[in-house]
Amino acid sequence: MVDRDENIFFIEVNTRIQVEHTITEVITGIDLVKSQILIAMNYPLSYEGIDIKSQADVQMRGVAIQCRITTEDPSNGFKPDYGRLVAYRSASGFGIRLDAGHAYAGAHISPFFDSLLVKVTAWGRNRNEAADKLIRALREFRIRGVKSNISFLINLLRHEDFRKGDISVNFIGDHPELLVPPKWKDRATKLISYLGDVIINGHAEVKKIDPNITFIKPPIQPFDSQASFDDGWKQVLDSYGPAGVVEKLKSTKAIQFTDTTFRDAHQSLLATRMRTKDMTNIAESFARHHGKDVFSMEVWGGATFDVSMRFLKESPWKRLELFRQLMPNVMLQMLLRGSNAVGYKAYPDNLIVSFIEESAKTGIDVFRIFDSLNWLEAMKTSIHTVVNNTDSIAEVCMCYTGDVLTHPKYNIDYYLDMARRIEDEGAHILAIKDMAGLLKPSAARALIEALKGSIEIPIHLHTHDTSSIQSASYLEAVNAGVDVIDVAMGSMSGLTSQPNFNSIVEMFKGHDRENDIDVSSLNKFSDYWEAVRTYYYPFESDLKSGTADVYQNEIPGGQYTNLRPQAKSLGLEDKFDLIKQNYKAVNDIFGGIVKVTPSSKVVGDMAMFMTANNYTAQDLIDKGDSIDFPDSMKAMMRGDLGQRDEGWPAVFQAKVLKGEKPYDGKPNDFLPPLDLEGAYEDFKKKFPDMDDYLSFLSFQLYPKVFEDYYNHMEQFGEVSHLPTLAFFYGLSHNEEIMLDISKGKSIIIQFLNANEPDAHGNRLAIFRINGADRGVIVKDRKAKIEIIANVKVSEPSHVGSPLQGSLSKILVKEGQEVEVNQPLFTIEAMKMESTVTASNKGVVKRVFLKEKTLVQQDDLVLEII
């Protein structure tokens, strides 16, 4: 046939039974195949097995539509796909007929045969009814492991013109939107792919499995989910604003507590690896039992933001949303690194502003703002944004270091001056951030008493119990009038974490500032965390007891936990004492600095660097001109982390920068404002499956981390649904777990078995999902691979296979001259042959593969020069 534009089309016409015969059978009720066989056996049409006595017996009833489900990719020119069917589930129901091929879970789809899986025929009383039934049936199919054309068929059946019959041979070409696939979730297959990888290869973060660890189910305090929540400080904030909170705090005699279990406690003890699920499991129960008892709960910010994406493959924003939902009577608190937000570098001011505004909208009530160098200038944008653009509380930090009673710089006068300036900037609350746990009892009393006599705003004290005496410091601080102190649930306290919440409450029994809290109830929550903590044993630090070393090296609590694993990864574990000495030496070079993330990280990097290269502090001074310092040190000397009021040691700074000019102001001042609107539009195009504004902010703060997280989500789905033991350690044989993958939808996953690796190092992991077996192919990274994969196209002169299939014929030889469009080789796949021709004139330099070789897309076949 030829159309008006002289385009040539072919139509097949013959008298044999065709694949479309099912349509005739459905609308006439006549079995054509059976009838054909009986006619061939010389039975007449009137024979009772055929029962067609006249033309009147052949009647059309309603409308039928048939489609062929194939392993073809509509978005890629209907290119055939092949491989193993991980899962196969077909449809059924009134008016649906299936004519199956060889589709079943575990079937191997060959590249050498028809890509048809099954023909589906739907019958209805009219065209629209038939189309609707067919769409319903197609949506019930589950085909995993290979691509299929189901999305195209659904798009086609939904199209208004198709339903009206207003179509032509150019219909698909005129409607490219038909080829755009919907976003199939495929959640179960993605999750078992993750589980299979962990079972076979282990979790990347779990270096060693301890078979002697016994896990018990964490006990959750029961509660009445229908009862109303007791009012807490959150209701004070919502009703009276930050000023109301300040006034009530100043007029409340009882000491108030901030619980850090959900943030700093696990960050300090367990390398920030606590998963959202283990916190949300207990969050509502805690809010109902003790939400009224705590001033706030620190739940977000600091390292938890990037670690949740980087290692736990979770959204930090979804974590915050869940906390807000489950703890409506609790003020939620975060740690904000001033101009560094939750990152390790400076960002444009308008990005900081947008981040704070969205954090407040999502659930943050208290912003604890600090600068790692105590440089107030770097905190002003954050302070003013919280105060002026949100209804949240600006709690601004002075970072504590040294000994306030003896240090030549960081003395009482230093902190009084900084506190006054913080108050003048509009801070609602002053925080003392003692990251290393250096605030001794006598110093705590002296500092709090001096501050109480100099400023009007409340004071919130934070410390780490690395030395094991910080409970005494709290007692002295409370006696001196501090308003709020940070504590952690008993089994998550001590060492590099905060002092013990449960014990502190007991300590103040009978004190004139007692806060009457049910300790027996707190102890039950401690039991929960004691059980959960065993799940995270690979991330425990080796610190077994408090240490007075901290008064010499001044290593912050959270960093102390991470320093030894870092040393081990660099092969320096046996030199850990020297690393601590070098940490102090670097600090001494600067005359003592405030050491909080990210400044503490720089000092730690330098300590590792010195230890690995056998440098002394004097070497850094004497040989600095020829030493290539770590990038983090260069960044700090350049001013990327901000400034110190007294500046940096000029000689050392010059040796590090080697002629590079440092900043003389805020690093943010040298960053142009981010085009938030334009950048967001670009982001949505790059990450279409995660295109909300909060994810956009995550990307701006951590581009590479977010991209890796996004790719992990695309490959493995929402792994946050998995129980923690399954997430870190996989499943044992026949172990079964039940998990919620969305509201009202649960699945049961059971691990059955995994076979031995094949020649390619691949293993088949078999699971049972809701009673149906499903298998996934997992690359065993420990297996010895026997088959070498074909080389891929990488140069303009390379000619590769355009699709998967068999290299059926090679039509040229090495050294042969070829012309443009001259046939080079043919690929056979899915009953069709494709001929690849030369795009350039040249000489065949080399033929890499032999005929009959199985090739993948872009496998290198030959080279033309």
C-alpha cells in the first residue's frame, strides 16, 4: 500500500489462522481452531461440534480488543529486551482471555526468538468497555526483570482518538507521548535486590559480623493512641511565640532538659548510623509519656543530615516530617552550622535562608546555631533569618574550649563579651556548646554565675561526658542558675555522649530545682534503647571508659568516636596515641582554637596527615614551604570556614597557602546568590523521580551525596522500610520479615536460597513475596570470574553492536577498505536481523569478535581508521 505521501506499507494477507483469530472467537463464540480441524476432517459446518447451520449463526456480540505483551522497550524504539523474568503475574476476570507464551517467574527470554510473552484479549459490550477492561488487566500484570510494552499499551488504550477509532498508520509517530512510560514503583523487586546484595556481599558499612551477638526485640512502652497528647513546650511556642517561651523559661524554677538521644547521642556513640525506623518506633510513645517533661528534643542537623543520605539511604526531610507527626507536643531542635548550614563549607546566603525557612516549615522549633570558630559574623544571617522569617527559636552558641578559669584567651571576659554580642543580635536563648566535655565543675559555676549577671536571655548548657565527670558540672551549673541542660537516655548516655538523663533526674530529687519526672518510666525507654543499640555494634567506638586525656587533646566527643575508625582505615590504628598527641600539637600551632565541626575535622585531618608522614609540629613550621597540606587545611587557612577575631598565625598560613591570597571577610560574601528558581527547574529535569523542593535543597548542600542517594533509590527503592537487622545483616535461610511499603500496604518477604556463582560471578537469590517465589540476579563481588566481558566502544573509530543479540555475520576483513554505508556485520535478535553499516570511509584496522558471538549493546566489534 502507498499513502498520500507515497510512503510504502506492507500488509500480510493469507487464508490461514492468524494471531488475531482470538478476536473473532471472542465476539462470535466460535472456536476457529477447533472448527478448522474438524473441517479438515471432512465434517460439515452443520456438524454439532461446529454448529454453523447458516450465516445467521455467525453473529457479532459486543467489541473485543487484543494486545500483545512483549519484552520490548517502547521508549527506545521498541528495542527487544531479553534476560530472566524475575517475577511474572498475569491478569484474569470476566471478559479477559489470555493466550500465553512461555512466560513464568524464572523464565529466560532469549534474544533469538519472538519477544511475545502473552496475548491479552478483552471483551466488552462496547469499545470503551473493552478498552477499560483491557487497561485493568494490563495494570494487574507484574513483569519484572525485563522491559515490557505494557506502559505503551495502556497509554494507547487511554488515548481519546484511539477510543474513537480516529487513527492511521502514522498514529504512533504523531503521538510521541504514547512512548513515555509511567513511573512504575516496582518496590518489592527493588527491595529483594537490596537484600540479595547484602546477603551475598555483606553491607559495605559492616566490616565484621560477630556471631556471638544476641538480638532481642526492643520493648516499646504501650500507650493509648486515641488519647490526646499532654501539652508541652511546643504548645507554649505555638500559643505565645519565642518570647513566650523565653518568659516562661525565665520564670520556671525547675531545671529543664533537652533529650539528645535522637541526634547527638547516637552521632557521638554510634557514628551517626541510627536509622529513622528505630527512632520513629519509639517516638510517639515517648511523646505521650514524657513529651510534657522535656524542654526540647534534638532530632536533626549536624552530621545526621548527610549521613542519612550517604550511608543510611534515607531522606533527612522525611525523617523530620515523621518526627513532627509523631511528637506534636515536643519542641524539635536542630544543630545548624551557621554559614555552613549542615555542610562542611560556606554556601550562598540565600541558600542558607531558604534552608532555614523550609526547616522551620517542616518541623524545627529550636535552631541551635553555632560557628566552628566562634565568629559571630558567620552566624548573623542564620540568626536574623530564624528571628525575622520564622516562628522558631534562635538559640545561639558560644563554643567552649580550654579552661575558662586559666586560659589566657578563652576566659570569663571572652565569653561574657561574646554572650552580650549574641544577645544584641536578637538571640532568644544563649547556648554553651562544650563539644569536648572540658567544662569542669568549678568552671561551670563561675561561668554561669557571670553570665547570669550580664545577660537577660536564658542559658542552655550542652556537654559531652568524655571525661565522665560532667554530671558534677551540671550540678554546679544548675546551682548557679542555668536554665536547660542536655541529657541522653540512660543506655545512650555517657562516654562521648551526654550525661545520663535518668540518673540526672534522680540526682535532683529533693533539690530546690527538682523537675518531677517518672524515672521508672524513663528506665523503660532506656531498656528500648539498650536493645536497639546492639543492632549497631559494628559502629561502637573502642572507648570503654571516661578519659582525662580529653583535657590535654581537647578532642570533641563525636569526633573522638570517629577518629579511631578513620585511623584504622588508613592503617594507623596502632598509632592512635600519636594521633591524639598530634591533634594537640596542631591545636597548639594555632594557640588553641575552638574545635567543633568543621574546624575539628581540619585538626583531625592534620593529625592523621602528620602521623602518616612522620611529621612533627616543628616540621610543619620548618618544612611547610615544601609540604603539600591537606585540602581541608588549605580551605581553613584560605578562609572557607570563616575567620578568627585574632586571625591566623601569619607564618604558618603563608606556608599552607603558598602564595594564594586568603579571604578578608565571610566566604559567603564571595559567593554569588544562587538562582534558586532556575536551579530548581534544572534539578527537576535531572532528578524527575525526586523533584520536590526539599530534595533540591539537599542536592545544593551535598550534590554528590544526593546523586548517589538518588541512584541507590532508583536501583533498590525505599530501603528505609526494611527492619534494621535486615538492612545491615540481610536475612538468613527461610527467615521472614513483614514490612509496610506504603500506607495500608504490607508485604511479607522470605529468603529461600541463593545458588552458587556462575562463570560471570552472578548468583540467583530466591525470595518468596506474599507467597509467590521471585528471584533476582546478584553479582557476587567475591567470586572468581571465569568469563571476560567484551570490550565496550570508547573511541570514534570504534564500531559496536547497536543491540543485544548474536553476531551472525561479519562482512569485512582486517585491512579491507570500506566506503560510507558499506555493510560491516549483522546482528540477529528476536527473529530479525540488523545490518550495521560504515558511517565513515576508511580501513578496517581490527575485528575484535568472531561470528556467533553473543553481544551486548555497545560491545566493540571492529575498528575503522
